[in-house]
Amino acid sequence: MKRLIFGFATSIALLTMVACGSDQAESAAETSPEQTAGSVVSNETSPVQPAAQPAEAEVPSGPTTQMTFQTDEYDFGKVKSGVSVTHEYQFTNTGQEDLIIANAKGSCGCTVPQWPKEPIAPGKTGIIKVVFDSKGKSGPQSKRVTITANTNPPQTFLTIKGEVEADPAKVNVEQVQ
């Protein structure tokens, strides 16, 4: 009987993991890179993180706090393909508890965030640095960074967007082929 219950529980856990993964793939498929408004969500795995790692970071337990950004969206304008764009998003812990950022994840491998690993005391500020690599990209781009912290709600979203101008040399080579 114990084996039957254990087998059933294991099956449910596996089905839940598979279902969650397919939901992410569906939401990524519904959003195209050509969209100019909003964010593009991708199910790509960052080359730095192993594929077996969970898609969502575990939310820190304990009391929650608030983080307030000066701005949660940055428009870098127009850049040539291959240029890396860097922006620093400044935030303040506007709550009453230490702010603990568990994770920050870009919507694709071309968008890489760096965040403070140490707790941010109430009233103090911090920086989340985001680097967008436009190599291989062209046209309007909108990338999302998901911040997971001990806030309510536990996820906060930042957007970096702009337009990437295709490299004319590569366009001509592709047209010839």
C-alpha cells in the first residue's frame, strides 16, 4: 500500500513539473520578438545555468518587504547589431524588513542581469545592472528581467528595449546566398 501511494505521489509530482514546463513554452510561443510593446518572454536557458535547474528561483521565506525602482523600463534607442547595451536600474528598499533578492533572470541568454547578493536594509538603495547583447539581433527588441525577492508579489519585472539595426554587410551576404 505504501508503494502504491509513493508511486502515485511521484507520478503527480512529475506531471506537475512537465505541465509547468509546457505552460512556459506556450507563453513563450505566444509572444514574438517582433512585438514592440511589452516584453518578450523566451523559454531559452541561459548558457551559464544548467538545463536541469528549476525555471523559477525559490522565494525567500520570512517577512516580506517592498522594493521601488526609479524606473522599471529602459529604452536604449537604436544600436547596430553586435553592440552590448548596459543599464543600471536603481531601486530602494521601501519596506520595513531587509530586502533579499534570490534571483534575477533575463528572458533570454542575450539579457544578463547582475544583482546585489547581500541583504538591502530598509531605506537603502541598490543597483541591478542589465547587459543586453544585440549580436545576431535585428529590428525592435524588448527583453524582460524577472527579479525574485522577499516582496509581495515575489516577482518584479524590468524591461530593456530598443531597436537593433542589422549589419549591412551581413544583410548583403545573406541576399546573395
